[in-house]
Amino acid sequence: MREIKAELITSTLKGMVVESAYHLGEDVIGALKAGLERETSPQGREILRQLLENARIAAQGRFPLCQDTGLAVVFAELGQEVSIAGGGLDAAIHQGIREGYGEGYLRKSMCHPFTRKNTGDNTPAVIHVKVVPGDRLKLIFAAKGGGSENMSRVTMLRPSEGKAGIVDYVVGRVRESGANPCPPVIVGVGIGGSFEKAALFAKESLFRPLGDRSPDPELAELEDEILEKINDLGIGPGGFGGRVTALDVHIEMHPCHIASLPVAVNIECHSHRHGEKVL
Amino acid sequence: MSGEIILTPPLADEDVRDLEAGDRVLITGTILTARDAAHQRLARLIQQGEDLPVDIRGQIIYFVGPTPTRPGEVIGSAGPTTSYRMDPFTGLLLEKGLKGTIGKGPRSREVIESMVRHKAVYFAAVGGAAALISRRIVSSEILAYEDLGPEAIRRLTVREFPVLVVNDIRGNDLYEKGVEEYRRIHR
């Protein structure tokens, strides 16, 4: 067994929380710059320039990119030969979130669903743990904005609707979302599995670098097709009209029941804040 | 209108009369902030016939929940939140004299009709440009509902705070116009 100290998990997460709030990934900056090249709407171009400028001053001043510093989502891939010393995994993760959101001057957005009373420290995080072979612990952190999460949906299509039905559903979801989720968006799609597996796949697909294509050639082609159709919707940066509505589309797929065709669409804003560390 | 327009609340009918969907406006002066929870409280007071904790006549409400203020700063990041969640409450506030709202994303048909009736406008700020936007805020004070944390009602003093007119008093909609212009139809 390899021992990993709970406090290392806490400090690692805290670092990811703070850094992702201030720094937009190079892939996102590259995609925004590429968008600026192909955007034809003057208003759309102006907004893309503002987003690039926003990223620059956020990084320089260590200032949050967006006031919605998100719901904390953590994916932990725990090697089965790892033993965690000095505390539990969940508690260590929550402590990292608590410290990161506190010390980083980030907004605490978690509240009671009925009373709306704020929990005060942005915990609890939403944690997904997968046990895998090996002696490492991989931690993926995402700060998920509420506006884009609100536009996400899961549906159960009829199997006969097939690929065309999936394309229509995903493109339709982005059309209906319009300006709400802060376009240009990143679209995560989960196909198959079950109701919850599709949703989980949709979220996980968001962590692939922008521009990356599915290793499955059929899915890679589908990613391109959906991306093109989304960018033909005309929504554009900020939703004021334009050609750059999505920066990318990522798809993950899993076999499903003969009666079902689950499809989940997880929409992410351009302020795509996440981090990954292996301990 | 063309070029950039400066607005300073409180606003009267004549200040918003000539604004058109798509106009760029710079707001200089004071604006109020409120988002989900504060709107629920304000609406409850109105429904109960009670006074509001802030005077909203002629004012603009910005839908925002900023990040905490670092020592030595005026405010944290402070970009717009999605407006449709405030749709059930905006009509009530317009009846009480509110002249404008700032957020992101389209408003409901009911809110647009109410804005036409009350001669009020809806502005958009750029979602996700929160660090940039914060530079236009020169002071911030909490006026009510401090217990709501990021959702408290604040008075912000702003200088050349940049917004776009989405809905003017004639019911035009910048989002609809923009998408119409740039979409490509398939099949």
C-alpha cells in the first residue's frame, strides 16, 4: 500500500480551487482567439476581445474570472493500492474546498434548497469517486457555474430516434439556452448508459482539452457535426448574434438498454475553470 | 441613437424614451444590486403592502452577486447573473417605479410587456467578464439584507459602466434581432 496524507489532498485541492478561479486554461484562451479570427459579428468580436482582456487582468491581478466561482465538483480516481492517512477522503476534499474558497476570496454559492440559507464555505462539494488499479490518486476539480448548469438536461430518447435524434436534441438544447449560459459555451454530451450515467459522462467529457476529439472516429465526426450546427444557430458571443456560439463539443458514450437511448447535455460557460492533479 | 450614451439614475421617462435595442450605454452614478433571494423578499413586502428597504423609483437594479471584497479593494468580481430567474418579480418592481434592470439572457414576454407599459428598459452586461466590469465600480455599500451574503442589496457607484440595451420601451429585443441576423438554416 502507498500512503497519501489527507492533508496533502486538502492542500492540493485548495491550490486547484484558487488557481482555476484566476487563470483560464491555455486551451480556452486559444479557442477564444481562434473564435475572434472567424467571428463576423462586430459585437461578437468585441465580446471575445473583452473575454480575453478579462482573462488577462484576472490572471495578472489574481482576481476571480467570474463572480460565480461555482459549485465545487470533484472527481477522484483512487488507486486501489492507496491508503489515506490522517483522515477520510471526503473530509479532506471538503476541507480543501473550504480553505480554497475562503482564502481565495471566492464566492460561496452553496445553499439549502428550500430556505436558500448559504452554507457559508461553499461546501459540500459534489464528489464522484472511482476506484482504479494502481497506487496513485487523481483529483479533478471543476468550478461549475450555476447559469450554465441550469441550461443542462437529460432526456431519454426512443431508440429509433438514433443519431439524428441525438443531434437534434443537443443542438435544440443549445438553441433554447440562447444567451443564458454565457456563450460561447462548451457542450458536454453523454450518450447511453442509464439516466445518471449519461449525465456523469456529459460532465466528465468537459474535462477533455478543447480541440481534442473522441478516439472513436464515429464520435469524433459527430462532435464536428454538432459543433458546426451549433455555430450555425447564430447565437454568438454573449448571445447578441454571431458565428461563435460554442468553442467545442465533447461526447462520451456507453452501451444502453434495448428500450432506451439516454442523452445528457451539460453546458459549460466560456469561463471554463478546472484543474487536474495526480498524487 | 448612435454612439455611446451616458445615463445617470434616477431616470425619468424622457431619459429612456429614445433608447433603442442595441444601443451602447455607459452608466455613471449609482445603481442597486439584487438577485434571487433579495427579489423574493422584495416581492413579499410588496404583496403584503409594506415599504421596501430601498427606494427603487427611477433606479436601475443590477442582477449580481459579487465575490467577497479583498482588503483594499472596492468590490470583488461582479458580472451579471442570468435574468430569467428574476422574471416573476420584475413586473412588481416596475409598478413601484423601477426604470431599468441589468443582467444577461432574455426576459419573458410578460416582463417585456410590463417594460413597455411602465417605460422601462432592460440592459445586458457581458457575462463572464466580471474582473473587467469590476473596474468600473468605484464604491459599494450594503443597503439591506446583509444576512444574504453575496445576495445582499448593495448600492454601487459606477463610472462608465458599459451595458447594451436589450429591450427598449417599444418592446424590441436585441437577442432576437442578433440571432435572426447570423443564423444559418439547415435542411
